[in-house]
Amino acid sequence: MTDTTDVTAMTTRAPPPEAKARAKAEAKLEVIGLGAWFGRQQVLRGISLVVRPRGVLAVIGPSGCGKSTFIRCINRLHELTPGARVEGRLLLDGQDLYASGVDPVELRRRVGMVFQRPNVFPTMSIRDNVLAGLKLNGIRGDHDAIVEDTLRRTALWDEVKDRLDDSPMRLSGGQQQRLCIARAIAVEPEVLLMDEPASALDPIATARIEELIDELKERYAIIIVTHNMQQAVRVSDDTAFFYLGELIEVGETRQIFTTPRESRTEDYVTGKFG
Amino acid sequence: MNLHTSREFERELRTLRERLLAMAGRAEQQIRRAIEALRRQDDALAETVIVDDKVIDQDEVEIDELAFLIMARRQPVASDLRFVMVSLKIVTDLERIGDLAVNIAKRVREVSRHPPEPAITQEIERLGTAVMDELRRVLDAFVSGDVAAAERVIADDAGIDALNTRIIQSILASATRDGSRETGGWLALSSISRYLERIGDHATNIAEMVIYYVRGRDVRHHGGPRGG
């Protein structure tokens, strides 16, 4: 892992070798020399970092820095854009996500995604929204129990238990977003990608989503793209700062927001550009 | 150095810095006048020091409020957060320095009833000059973000401690020789020496804060639990 930026190695002091070895052993996702293009335009360059099995990595940076492209590479959504391509390696539990034979649909079950705007399926009931991923992947089981368990874990059960067969379109924006998170976790993913999941929500709905992230991180590796610095500080354990397609700095959130090493990180988080 | 995109935020931080430096200037002036009052045995000047302390107290309240407003409005991070946090700590040290200047002024009145030996007064003046120099240097270090200068202030504090110890030993020796003299005057003198030494300690605290502000490294208590 010589060319991989080790998140735990970026704390305020260099860790002892055994800590570094432990970090590698605990890596859920290793990104090694990732590059990404839209046609001839390179939007990511030489991104290398490690994501822990449990916890939250916040990805911050000004618009156009490549942070959304970065997470879209992780569940292979990027390649769906015509002319888009990637280079480098992404290892999930040591397995290359871009190796031949990897089924992108199965990959997206393991690596769930929540988008900026709640994208509930309007013609399906609340119950079927939760079960959509399970049905797509042909996963059998006690669907009623899964619906209840998932909605409880997303703190939505008490609010919707009497109207599971209703359309999700009557839910508030915050409830719809929690339903999308429920849909993502119903298939028991290992990694959860969130692209500005609370940017369209009011402060109370945002607080609920953040509380939910705090609970979910006990079970999943979560990578959240956010423009909201305070949100990054509140919800994440580690933070990566991207600028012009490059990873400028990655480290413990506490360090990035108190004593960043790089002047560009300092200038960005203190609001001097971006 | 890059400026914040928000000019209002930039202005708030500048105001905080200016208010802090103005308060520091007042604290320094209070020490100077307290020492001058001792040298001249000037009770009226000592009284001025006591009365003017309320301006420094008011500085503390207003600077605290300004820092709280910045935190509430801007949620500062990184060097901005360190600056606001350090300002809150420095303001406490400056307010205590003001209180110590008042303590010195109060003791001046006791001493003036029993004028001390000139040699001892001169030593205390020397101590006062060293302490003011320390305070001035640490404030310059804060303004310029000069870590090396702040480290020198910390290192030089040992000299101030040693000078205070020597002065107290001289006072004890003189008091023992002068059995007829009332003890109140000697006690007041040794208190003044100790107050000056404490001002030096506050300058050292500020120096530690300057290092934290610039480097993000906590050097208090020999580096603290996380070391540095």
C-alpha cells in the first residue's frame, strides 16, 4: 500500500508502524491512483486513500473539484456517462471493483447511494420503495419484517407505519430522504455513499439525517459529499479535501478543521475561496 | 495572506485583534504606572491605577462578547477557530495582569508609609522593566505570529523567577537586620515582587497561546497529554 494515503496515518502525529498495519487490515475500501475522465477532460487525478469499515469520511471541496465524481466511481455510476472512463484501482475488501467479472448491479447492492434530492419512486407505495432494491436483486426473506426493521433504523417507522401502502409523495422532504436511506440500507450494503443528502432539507430534517448517519456509521462505511463545513465537522470521523480533481489532504476531521497541514485546505475551510 | 470571501467576517476578526491589542496596551500602561508610583512613592498615581482597572474589566467583557458573536455567526474553523479561542484565553490573562497592577498599586500606599531601601526599590524596578519587556515581546509575537519570539519569552521567564527569588531574599535579610521597622512595609514589598513575577507567568501563558495559534501545537504543561 505504498502509494495509498492512509487515513489513520494523517493524524496530528505520525502513527507507529503497527497502527499503520492495523489501518490497512481494517480498510474497507482502498482507492489507489484513481483518475477519472469525461471524454478528454480529466476530472480526477491520482486519488489514493483508505476508508475504514465503520465510520464516516466526509469529502469536501469547491464545486467542480471532483468530489461527486469520486463517489460515483466507487459504485461505478461514473462509467454510465457516455465517454466517461476511470483508471487506477478501487479495492472493496481487497477485491478490485473494476475487475472483469464484477457485476455492477451486485456492486451497487454492496455500495448503496443516497442522492442530493430524495428520489423516491413516485408510483410505488412506501413499502415497495423500501423493498425496491431487494426485489431488483431477487433477495427473498420476510419482507414485512425487513420493512419494519429498516424503517425503524431510519427513524421513520412511527411516522409511516399506518400508511405503508400510501404514495411516498405525501411525505415531507426529510421523510422522503430518510425513505431513500431506508431503501439503500434494506439490501444490507457495506458502504453507503451520500451525495449532499441534506442540502435540500430544512435544519430539523437535516438534524434527523445527521442523527441517522451517526447511528448508521456503527454498521457501515459511509462516504458523504457535503458543501456544509459544519456538517462535515459534526458527522464525520475523517475528512478528505479535493481541489481541481486532486486530493489535497485527508485526515481525521478534528485535525483538518483545527490544524490543517495544507494551506489550500486552510483557505478553503476558513472561507477564503470556493 | 489570503482574505476571507466574507468581508464582514474579515472585519470582525480584525476588530477582535485590535480590541485585544488595545487592552494589552492598557494592561502594560497599568504596570508601568504602578511601578512608577512605587518609585516616586506617589499615592495619587497608585490611586489612578486602581480606578482605571474598570476600563480593563470592561475590555474583558466586550472582547468576550465579540468572540462569542463571531463563534455564533461564523462557526470558525482552523486558524480562525484557534485565533478566537486564543483571544478568549489571552483576554483572561490580560484582565488578571490588570488586577495584579491594582494589587501593586494598593501595596504602594503601604510601602510609602515606610520608604524602603533604594537598593531594593531599584531591584523591583528592574523586575518590573523585565516583566514589561516580556509582555511587550509576547504581544509583538502575537501580532507577527512569531513562534521563535514566543518561545524565547517562555525561556526567559526563568530569569524573572530567579530575580523575584533574589529580591524576596534581600527583603527578608533587610527585614531581619531592621528589627525596629514595621513588618507591613516589608511584606508589601515582597508582595509587589511576587505580583510582578505572576505577571511574567501570564506573559508566558500568552506565549503558549501564540504558539498554539500559529502552529496548532499545545505546549502547555510540557505539551499536555497529546504531546507535541
